[in-house]
Amino acid sequence: MTVPAPLLVVGDALLDRDVCGRVERLAPDAPVPVVSGPRRATRPGGAALAACLAAADGRPVTLVTALGDDPDSATLRELLADRLELVELPLTGALSSKTRVLADGRPLLRLDDGEGRAREGTREAARAIAEAGAVLVADYGRGTADVLREALAGAAARVPVVWDPHPRGRPPVPGVRLATPCAAEAHAFAGPADDTEEAGHGSELHTAAQDAGRLVRAWRAASVAVTLGGRGALLSHGATPLLVPSPVTADGDACGAGDRFAATAAGLLADGELVETAVRGAVHAATRYVAEGGVRTLATDPAPTEPAGPPSEGEPTDDALRTAARVRAAGGTVVAAGGCFDLLHAGHVALLQAARRTGDCLVVCVNSDASVRRRKGDGRPLVPEADRIRVLRALECVDAVAVFDEDTPERLLAELRPHIWAKGGDYAMASLPEAPLVESWGGQVVLFPYLDGRSTTGIAERAALAPRTRTPGTRPAAGSGRRSR
């Protein structure tokens, strides 16, 4: 198994706190909500969050950041101790911290404390940058990137540098491989359109495309990816942009999604991937991050042994197991569905879409080529395993794909342990051998309506007929067709 490449993260660490509770009434002395039963959590924030997310991918991570002698700096050191290597810069003032108050998972307000800034660079930090094979700059406008700017400019000239900018920070150094502003940041950085560009009220995509192209030129960056929240990201090298859409619509706490995007993109570039591949992996990782609970999963997720980039074409089952584990750890519902999915048709898609709506992720269990041949005969599958996996992964409703070699998927289900096992309504009168297994851990087999008249066999038989003559709108007479050459 390939070991992920090391990553150096340079930026401003924060300390984040959440106070989570429920709201059932307003206060009697003012029209403000009363948050009852508050639960408090403390976690790394800012560049420290980005570094921890990269480390959670199984990647060796070094964080260069400014810390001081204040209590919040001491708390953050403890939180980072077992996750990564720390290179400290001196901090002037107290470490910045953010406290969010949430009701039923939705933020009500945020309190910001501490205005500490990095005082100066150090030889140790400059040496870490000079020796790095890839760098992520997580700029939160508190001076770390500023005091190390010369060293970062040197790094951008020789290794992949991803720069996640901040409105209060300076622009990226020239030559970065990828800059990752959100749409609002990109528009603020780009400034008003000049006379040669359309300055009307264009769509969000049109505006993002213009902003990204202008920032590529202004920043002298190789590429800019403007993140668009739930819509994905728009990647520009300065000309026609590439839209990388989110695989699914994820509802959840988006706090830290930008850090997840930047950390994944930087990690994949460190591994030698192309920018386009890195952005695609980053969009998928950020979508999963939000869907699976966002920052709540940071302390509870098992650390995967591979980066959280695009699923490996050779090892889809490993990705499926990690996806199921993350969703389960975050308290979500894991849904699984299975089949050959040979010649994917409308009936398959309807089943998978319905199954995905019942939970927080959908894992599709696919018969291997050998399994399909045993079940369907030597002429099957019509579509090989690798292509069937790729087509299924392209569906918006599918989060991961797993492959099994047996005739039925009991062994794979025992590893996935889904809460729901989805089957088509055509199984309503059949005995499902996997049903007792799913029920043994409290899971539930659920049948979904079946679209009548759709089947791979029927499609294959119709495709095999090549009628000599046929009037549009008529059906060929029995026996009038012949096998196509």
C-alpha cells in the first residue's frame, strides 16, 4: 500500500470551541433564544485544523505556526501533541480563539477572542520550508505567512505550494501551484471588473470564472480553484475554467470545509497528482466531510491509511469501508445496495436514488466479473468490473462502491454493517439469504418500488437484434432480426 507523501502546513493556528445545545423558548427578559443543556467541545482551528485533517489521511504532517505562553496556546499544544510535528514561531499577544454557540446544530453566534500575531520567522521554520516536498499555506491573516514570505516564495519555485488565502492576509507568493479562495474571497481579491470584461450582474459561475481568471494573472499563480460551497469548485488556469461539481448535496455543518478542501488538494499534489485530479479529490473530500458531520468527526474518526482523495480504482472496497466507518462514527445512517449492475438502466438508478435518500451515505456492493459469470453464464458480464465501478461512482447518489467475489454479499456486508440493506421490489416474494445477517446487528432490509419492464437481459436482447428493414415506430416481427457482426 502506497504511503502518502509528507506535507508541510504553514499558517495561523486558532483554538476553536463549540457550545452546543437545544432551543425551546425565548428568555423572559429579552427576545433572545435560551440554549439549554449545553455541551462544550474544544478542538484545533485555522491552520491547525487543516494540518490535523491532512494527518487524519495517514499523511506525515509538520505544522509551522505561532504559539505563545497564554492558556489557549498551551491547550492547543496538548491537542496537537500526538497528531503531528510542531515547529513554533514566537507569538505577540494571546492566541486567537473562536467560540460558536449552536442550537440543534445550527450556529446562533460566534465570539472571537485574542489578537495574537506571529512576531518573526525562525531558522528552524525556514529550514522546514526549504526541505519540504509540498507546502500548504493556511493563511488566517495573523502574520505567519507574512514573516515567512521569502522562504515560501522560494518553495513555490521548486515544489507544489497550495495557498488558502484570507481577506486580512496578503496575496499568495508568485508561482503557487494552486490558490483556493472561496467565491466571496475571490471576488474581493479580484476587485471591480475592468473595461474589457463584462461588468453586469452575471451568474455565480460567470462571476467566479471571471474572478479566477483575473487572479491567475494578478497572483501569477499556475491555477486558482474558487470553491462554491455545495456546488463544488471552479478551476481556472487563466482561460476556459473547469467546473468540478459536488458528487452529492451535503447538508451539515460546513465549518472547516475549506480547510478540508485545501488539505486534500495539497496532499494529492504532494503525491504527484495533476491539479485537476487534486481538485476533484478535494471536492469529494469536502463534500464527505460536511455530510459526515464536519468538525465533529475530527476527534472520533479512525485515521485512514490512505489520503482522502479520489477513490482508488484498484481498491474500491477499502474506500467503501472507510466511508461507512466515518458515517457511523459521526452518528449517521449507512445504506447499502447490491447487484451486478451490468448495463446500468433506469430501474437501477431509481433504486439507488431512493436508497440514498434514506440515509447519510450509500455504498453499492457489486458482483465481481467471476461472480457475474457464475450467476448469469459465460456471456456475462457485458460490461467489465472496472467500467461498472466507474459508472456507478459517477452517479450523484453513490458515495462509494465495494466489490465481492462470492455469489451473495454476506462477507462484505459483515464488514460494512449497514443500517439499511436496500433491495428492489422484485424481491418482495423472494427469500433473501443476507436478511438474517443484516438483522443480527440491528440492521433493516428495505424494499423499494421496482420500475417494471427494465432489465439488463431485455436491453441486451433488443440490442442484439439488427432488423434489415424497419418502419419508424413499428416493432420488428419475431425472427426478423439477426445478430449484428
